[in-house]
Amino acid sequence: MAASAGPEIERLISLLAKLPGMGPRSARRAALALLKKRDQLLVPLAAALQETADKVVSCSICGAPDTRDPCSICSDPARDNGLICVVEEAGALWAMERSGAFRGKYHVLGGLLSALDGVGPDALRVAELTGRVRGGEAKEVVLALPATVDGQTTAHYLAERLAGSGVEITSLARGVPVGGELDWLDDGTIIQALRQRRPA
């Protein structure tokens, strides 16, 4: 922290440094930018943060943050109740929504299983998912989890937990992205693309 800064500025820098992708130097630069443009940035940001803290709740059905419960997606009658997409966090849900390709409902796990970090099924919204699947209209559950060790471990665990529910369990396709060139892809992506090849 800057030794010459007052305690309020040091606290601001300290809090900013806790954000993902922000280290102490980035936090210091961000704090200086906010202070430099107090009326245009700092005051509106503080108001937005307070309003968000006051109004945003987690949806009791899917776990996504929203200003109402159930959230706007869960309460949308045009959405397909038979299709549930399981994501790690709300950021993945927002990415899916940006694409406009998915018209079902979501389930936010709140993380991934991780033996190293001590995250087990009880720390995630697994019981809520199994309850939704077994007691609802679900016909298909799409496991849209990261292609990481923890993501695949979580997907495998969920597939086992949902086995025998009569619901089809699918996962996102993996492999060569649209516009991707083979010489720029990593080995894991190429291996997945070969394993999941289909008729041309």
C-alpha cells in the first residue's frame, strides 16, 4: 500500500486488490483513476455498489443473482422447463445468454468439486439440482462445465448422481472452435476434437 495514502484510500486499494485479476499495483492504479474522476466514476460506482448490495438476491430456483426471486429467466414462460443447463458460476450463465442459443433454464452450482481446495458436494448446489430433476419437468440436463480436471470431475459426479432419473444427461461439445486454426490449438483441444468427431 502507498505509505502516504490515508486509511480510507488504503482500504479502497486493499478491497480492490481482492477482486479477480487485480493485484496490489492494479488496485492502486484503479483507486487513483476513481479518485481522479470522483464525480464521473467514484460516486456513481459507490451508488451502484450500494444499490446492488441492497437489491440483488440469489434466485431460490437456479441460484443466479437477480433483483427478483424467482429470477427473470426462471419466471420467463417462454423458456423450456424441460431443459436445464448446469453452470459453475453466474458468469458462465451470462456467457450462454449472450450467445442467444439456449432457451431453457439454468442451474448455478456455485463452484466445482475440488479435493485440493476441500470443496465437496455439500458446498455446492448439488442437492437443489437433484431435487429439481427428480421432482420437475426436466427432460435433459446439459452439463456446461469447464474442460478442467475439476470441471470434468464435477460433471462425472453429477452424471452419476442423476443416473436413473430418466433424464438425458448431455455435455457441451469440445474441440476446434469456429475460426480456429489447428496450428494454434493446444494438444488437449485437438485430442478432444478427434474423440468427438462426427460425419461431415
